[in-house]
Amino acid sequence: MNSIEIRELTKAYGSHRAVDGLTFDVLPGRVTGFLGPNGAGKSTTMRLLLGLDRATSGTATIGGRRYLDLPDPLHRVGALLDAQSAHGGRTARDHLLFLAAAGRMPVRRVDEVLEQTGIASVARRRIKSFSLGMRQRLGIAAALLGDPGVLLLDEPTNGLDPEGIIWIRELMRGLAAEGRSVLVSSHLMSETSAFADHLVVLGKGKLLADTSMAEFIDARSTRRVRLRTSDPIRLRVALAREGFELAAADDGRWTVEGIRAEQLGNLAAREGIPVLELSDERASLEQAYLDLTADHAQFTATH
Amino acid sequence: MRAALPTVPSLHSEWIKIRSLRGTLGGLIAVLAATAGIQALTAAAIGQAEEGSMGSDPLFAAYYGISFGQIAAMVFGAGAVSSEFHNGALRTSLAAVPNRTRFYLSKIATVGVLALLTGQVTGLATFVAGQAFMGQYALELGDPGTYRAVVGSGLYLTLMALFAAGLTAVLRSGTVVLSLLIPFVLLVSFVVGEAAGGAAQFLPDRAGQLVVHSRMEGDLGPWTGLGVMALWAGAAVLGGWLAVRRRDA
């Protein structure tokens, strides 16, 4: 019911394909990070899903039905597309009131989401006086209004202060834990890794990865251990016997490629070599993500 | 009936949109204020100076204010639609009411009903307030053509609001529509209408205003004139519907 199905979705503007043959699912119960550089087609995909733009080919459905065919769309899907998607001359409350009226919701819901998103005190101010962070909260309030099972949030952390970022992170995780599908776009991997369980990565309109966060980390980061020891000579010999190489790092520590801390710890204990510090070192996610999207850019450049 | 039911919430939503913006609500109030107010002020100033001081056609003279009121009607109609093109407001609206025909027709219906109610009040208020200052030259309700003018002037203002609303949906900008329409009704139609006899009588404002004339000079009568105006408004509304249905939001 609450899943999103994207099938062979394509949106062409002339000869440029903003979205190019995309196929993936967004499943309930987890936060799906929707990643890609600016212009990769994330926002276009979301607009196609909501029927705001017309797909050139392919389908985008919610629980098997097009958004247009949902009898009660605001109760099924909540979307934050762009913090600017509101008329500046209205008050925040009036903005939510006309949405609530369209979705046959009681006025009480409007006051509830205003409280939930922390903008109740400015509800009767005109939206044009709002900071980007307040507009973002209003957009999230609008998305939550119908208590929907599917949430589409396009760059929700834009303009939020650190406190707001932690709030939205916890909100998203909570919504997913309640069994909702949460699709959150971002162009920052470091940010997305803080809340996403699953990743869908786009580059130039094409699908680059559709994987769990853990798999992405495992597959994309080379295994490496960082350590400090008082006896590097014996450790080097012991490691060499197992086929590993001890390499000096710049800060007086050592690194070993292709091994895990657990494995190295056992080996050192067996040999009686003192190890003063030992940790797994993951290649940074941001780097893995940049490598992925850069690969793709190269691929298209030579095409 | 089943198809009509989901339209009730979207009509309610459109009414909230209109009443929550100063520009659109103000435009609606200005229709009454400008038409009846200017009529009364002008009548008080020059109405009793001599017979025909406000124009040779006494019925048209009783609706002198409509030239100003129609601009308020355009501002209202254009504003109600153009507010959707302000930032990405349309995306929010269409996410709430994804059926574009329902969305557009709800908006047009709300604009039409509000303009009609305001127009009818304006039609009567303009006649009564204006004639109160005309002394011996005053018309009375019941004189030939007066009821037609009271009702017809309200319809004229409604059609003008719908004409502007439809055009705004086509051109996606209230500013563009108003900067085309206001000079048109104030200057072009006036100048062209005086010069050329034939085709100019079919221009929307000239044809529509026949409903408040007591003497007809061209081929059109008061109601056929209003009918021609209705065709213009209908074409604009239809064009707007096609544009809203077809374009990406």
C-alpha cells in the first residue's frame, strides 16, 4: 500500500533526458536516501511521481496506482517539494487551511501540525516574512497534514539550523519506524548517511545504485585497519606471514590494508605483540559516493 | 453526482485561497466600491447640471462607474488565478487536487460565483446610489431597461472577471494580463470603437456594455451583446483549461 514503484521512468526535454529509464522501489518501514549531484533528476522524479510533470514514458505509482488516480491523495502521500511552494501573501495557517479543506481534514489537524513542526507561534504571520528554515518547517507541516503513509521530502534540511536538522532526522526515522515509506533527496552523502537505511543514487538521470546503506558502505569502502604498536618489527613479520603489509601512517600510527580489526587483534594476541590502539577505518562515505558519481560522469563523457 | 462530490472540498479550498489574500479579496470589494462609489460621486458633482450632463444615454449614464468597476473585476479575476503562479504555489495546489480539470473548474466557479454575487449587489447599489443624486433627471427602477441594466451590469462584471481569469491561466501572469486588458478597455477599445463601426462592436467590453444602454446603434441588442461578451469569456476560460491541463506545473 505504502510503497513507491518507479518503472522505466523517462522524462525528456527535447534531446536532454532529465530522467532516463529509472526503475526502483521505495519500501515502507525505512528511510530511503535519494542521492545525486544537482541536476541528477531527483526533483524531476518526485514531480513525475506527483503527476505535476508528465512522463515521456514509464510509470511512477504509489501502491500500484498513479497519484492522479488516488481518491484521497493528501492522506496517502505528503510531499515537501520546494520551500518556496507557497504564496508569500498568505499566513502559514491559511496556507495549511486551504490544503486541509481540499483534503477534507478538520481544522484541528492544522493546529496539530503547526505545533508538531514548531511554527505555531508564527502561524498568523505572512509567509513572505519567514526565514528559509521556517518555510521548510511549513512545507513539512503541509506534508504531514494528511497523516500520509508515503512521504516525499526534497532536500528537507535546506536552511535548517543544526537543531532543526537533528529534529528532522529524528522525525524521518520515527515516521519510517511507524511503517511509512520515506523518500528523502539530498546531494550530500554525509548528511544522508545520518538517517537513511537505504540508498538510491542517481547520476544524469540514470540509476547508479539501489542498495542498503550497509551494503553500500561494505562494497564501496576498502577495508583498512589503523593501529599503534610498540613492536612494529615483529608485527610486520607476523602480518607478512599472513599476506598483509604494515604501512606507516603519517602520525606515528600504522595502517594495514584488507584486514579487519578483529582479525588483526586476534593475530597480535596469538603472537603476543602489544597493540596500543586498534580501529577499523572506513573510507569516507562521501568519497565512495563521489567516486560512484564521478565514474558515471566519466562514462558519459567518453560516450 | 458521484463525480461532483469530490469537487465540494476543492471549492471550499478555492474560497479559502481567495479570502486569505489581500489582493484578491480587495479586488472583489473594489468592484463594488469603484462602480457604485464613482457613480455616486460623479452624479453628485455634475448629475444635476443639465439634462444629459453625464451622457446622452441616461441608462448608460447611470452606469458610468462600470468603466472603473470593470478594472477591479479584472484585477480580481486575474489575481485569483495568478496567485497560483506565485513561486511554486501551483505545485502545492495540484498536489492537493491532482485532477487538473477539477482544480481549474473549482477555481473558475469560485471566481464566477463571488463575482456574480458582488456584481449583482454592485448593479443595484450603483443604480440606487447614482440616481439618488440626479434630482429631476433621475431614472426610477421600473423605467424601460432599468431592471435589465441592474442585472446585466452584474453579469458584465462577472464575465469580465472570468475573461481575465481565463487569460491569466493561458499567459500564466496576472501582470501581463492586466497590462494588456486595462489599456485595452480604457484606450484601444474606446478609440477603435469610435472610429470603426463594424467589427469594433464585437469587442468584449463594447458588446457587453450594450446591456446598460437604452439605445442600440449597431447590429447587437443588449442581451446579444452580453452573449458576445460571454463568448469571449468562455473562450478565455476554455483556453485556460487547455493550458492548465497540458502544461507541466
